[in-house]
Amino acid sequence: MTTKTMFFKTLLLVACVNVAGCSKYNSPKINQGLDEQLPGLYEELVDPIGDNGQYNLPEMTVKPKRYWNCVEVLNVGSRNNIGETEEIRGLQYHLLCQSLAGLANRAVQQGRSEVGVWLHDHAGRSSYSLSKQALSDLGISEQGMQSGIELARNSYGPSDGIALQLKDLFDGYVLTDVTNNPESGIVASVAASVHNGIIVDVRDRANYDNAGYAMVYDARTKTTADAWQEFKGQVSNKALVVMPVQTGELRDFAIMHNLFVVNINKEYNNPGAGQNLPLFEEILKWLEPGAPIYGWEQGVDEEVFVNRASITGHVWVPNDWSYNLPLTSLAYRERQQPTLAKVVNPQFIDWEKNKKFVSFYLSDGDNIQWMMNDFVGGFYENGDVAEMKMGFGIPVSNLNQMAPAQFNHIIGSQHRDATLIEALGGGYQYADNYGREGNRSELLAKLADRVANSMRQHRVKLLGLMAKDVTSADAMTGYQAFIDANDQLEGIVALQYSPYAGGAGEIFWLKNSAGFEIPVVTARYSLWNFGSYNNEREGTPAYIAQQLTQEADNDFSLISVHAWSKFRDTGNRTDLTGENTDGDLNGASAAKLMKNHLGDEFEVINPQELIWRIRMHYKPEQTEQYLKTFY
């Protein structure tokens, strides 16, 4: 190696001490003029953006030229265009708008229209504003704002050669009675797709009869089981939507892609009124191997439905309260950007520090609806994130398909001291039983490969997984599949369902394809509000801090922070349950409460640094060998 080359390498090392400031070096061009056999910068260990088979979610590929912004709420007592006074509110109107959007966007996909439908976000969330801006960037303009009633029944003339009228796209209406038969709304969601009809409730039927619509299907007395028997040969098995009765979300997506919709509970949030579990089991076996499942069910333990989906080889995509999926994910394959997560460069870690290291990992990062709702403002931008060096699970391999604009925003606004972690391996599944009733090795390999490609292309180095038993041999098989697929993976953080800290901080080692041992670090404790009590490894910040301090083997600790638990700052280190009452501190602020209860012998670091310190502590020779492959 020449003196000039060595000098240039030294300059690069000095310049890159601050990883967040190294973006100008994140280019393969940096190696031009250097010896061909030299390794690259650590920050350059990233794959170029490309479709390597990781994009598996349904996609609307045909771009509309314009879209109507459909508002769902009208003033009670307003007059419509034919002089009728309407009282429009509730689920009936919501289902109408969802069906209208699904059918209109499908007509675009089929080449029968050039105008899509966007469901107006009355909450004014930035995620949907970003997605609308993305449509504008694609050359798609908003035509205007109209109610669902107007779009379904009004006549609109063409504009610049574009046919704006929607009602001619529909063959009629599917009739529901959601008050007397909640499942009729589920049935109608499927029938609307099969019969190309908007969803109209018996409450509003006369208005549509008078507007010239004809009923194409009567769902008033039908059950979800009836719909399955009637339509299972006419819908796609490439994905499934699971949503409760008395809801309307995700129906535009289901109708757009001709997917079956099923409810677990026959009554909303009431398992005691009967369930469709045998039907759900039959549908799981009918689905294409590895097909994703969208949505959620209320009032049912995850053990009932997520577990069954995992065992049969299907990954859950939690996103029940989200909107406009056909258009937020529009043409997602061509919209991928090389947005890169900020990472810790292990070459600049101070290995001589004599501390007990603690890291915090926020749970529930697989939740798409959370990413689209209050994750950023309520958790990601929490003022305590920097001090707590938080680890955030995010659904890298799903969100970049379902809402590329929001995904890029989250990656781009990452705090430099935080760690981004893929959660939970392509969606919600359990590493120890995924695909057990199918070809497990093949299903695991395909899932792991998809996840690896997304992680590598966005420089996400840690993977979060969940298992029913994080210490089991079956869990090790699952971990190994993800490690085999990704030789850039630095470590896995594992939660157990349930309790999340069921692994008690135990660390397992599995070799990657290059022969380096990769740690699987289980959560030692979990911050979780149980009200009047604490569990063995779950509880208040004061309780967990006490437990951690009293442990002998506490040099490296991963603490899970339950996203939905809130605590109160009592300032009291001895009251082990008082923080549970009337609190509003969650996420990084909950982690800070725990830090305040720890002594000076503890230091908070982010999860990526924790992984590297674990590797250097337990496997120093091979860790040093690996780091020598970089400048």
C-alpha cells in the first residue's frame, strides 16, 4: 500500500468519527484511485436499491391522472343535488365511501378510468399529507373535494379529455343492514368486489334507487360463512383482510385487489357472541403459501389469530385503522429511494469504558397504522429520545411498500443517536413456529430473504424478532434463517410473547455465512404498566431499575419498553407501583424514568452499540478480525 493511500485512509477515518456527518462518503466512488483489494468504509456496507424479489405486497401499478378527494362527513340536513335532505353519518356512509374508492381505483388499474379516489384525512396527519404530495410528484393532480354521496350520484363533465364521472363505472349497489346484521358489512365488502357494486345500507336505499341504481346483491341476511361458500372461487388468495364487524377500514384495499374479508368475532369486541374460527382456519389453508394478512381483530387474544397465521406460514401486517392503502402504495416498486438509516461505526466505540450498559427498545414497531398515525409525533420525536438513545422498531420491509413517502420521512428524520430495528421480520409472526404446518424451511428462507434485501438496501443493521419461546430449538432455527440470509446483520433482539422479557437477557450465538458469530439478545426486563402490581420481569421503571441493580450478571441489558404503557414521575425510588397511576410518560420518557433510578455504574447506549459491545466482550478476536475489513 502506498504512503499516499495510507494518508488518505487516515483522513477518511478522522472525518467519519461523527457517523451522521459521513453521508458525503457514502458512495462507491470513494474507492476510485485506491488499491483494488482495499475494503470499503463501514458506512458503505449497503446494497443499491433494486427489486431483488423482496416486494411481495399487492400493488396498484397504473397511475391515475387525477383523483377525487372524497370527504366522508357531511353536515346533517344538507341538501343533495336532487333536492333530498340527507342525514349522513356512521358506518353506512363509511362503507359507501370505502367501496367507491376501491372500485374507482380498480377501474384505473383495469384501464377503464383515469380518475382515482382518495379518502380525505379529517385528522390532518402529516403521513397522509406526505403521501398526497407523493401523488403530486408523480404528476397526479387532485380534481377537487366531494362527498361520497356526490361522487356516487352526480354527473360530471370531462376535463381536458379526462372523464371525471364515476357512477358509470359501477354496475349497481350491494345492500347491507349493518344495524340488524353486523356481518352484512363484511359480506358486502366481498360482494362489492365480485359484483362491481358500491355498498349501500338499507337506511339509504331509497336515495340510490331514485338515483337510478339497481341492487346487484343483497347482503342483508348473509353471514361471513355464507360469503365464503359463495365467493371463495371468485376472489384472490394472494392476501387476506381481517377486520371486525362494524368497521369500514381497509375495504377499499380489499375491493381494489379482490380479497376476501373475514371477521373473527361475530359481534364487535365480543368473543362470547360467537366466532368464525373454523372458517378462519379453512381460509388460512386456502391462502397462497406466505400470503400476507392485513388488519386486526378487537377483543381477541393474539394467541388466537396471529399464532394460527404464523403456524400456517402467513405474516400479519397490522394496520386496521389506516386509510388509502391503494394510493399510498401506488407504484411502490418504482418509488423506492436510497434512504439510509444512521448507524454506529463500531471502529469508533470506546471499548475501554468500565460501565454496565443498558439499551431500550420500543415495542410494536411492526404496526403500520401506528407509523401512519402518531408514531412520529408521539414517540419518534419525543424530546427524551436523544438522551435515552432509543431503539425503535419500524416495519422496514412492509412500510417501504405500503407508504414509501412515510417510510422515507421516518428514515430521513432519525435522530443520530437512535437505532432503527426491523420489526418483526417482515410483519408479525413468531420465529419459532412460522410455517410449522407447511414447508417451514422454504417459507422461512423466502421471508428472511425478503427482509434481508430491505434491510441491506436501507442500512438497517439490527433485526427484531418475536417468538413464543425465545430460548427454544425452534426459535434458534428461525433466528438462523434470518442470519443465513443477511451477512450484513449485526445482531438480533428477541422478545417473547408473552412475557416480552421471557428470555431474561440470555444471549445466543449463531454463525453467519462468513463464519462470524452473531448474537441473539433477549430482553432482560420490560417496562409495562400492570396497574397495582408488577410481574417478575415486567413492571414500573422503579421496579425494573431495582431488579436490574440487584442482579449479578447485569453488564449488558436490553430493556423492552411497552409502547402502550404510560407512567408518572413520582421521584420515588422505593414506591414500586406508584408510577403506574395517572401517568402520561411513555416511550423514551418512560425509559428516562428508569434511567433516573439507576446508579452511576450504568450507562445508556443505543441497541446497535450494545450489540457491538456484546460482540467485542464475548468474541473479541473475531470481532476485531471483522472490523479490520474496513478502513
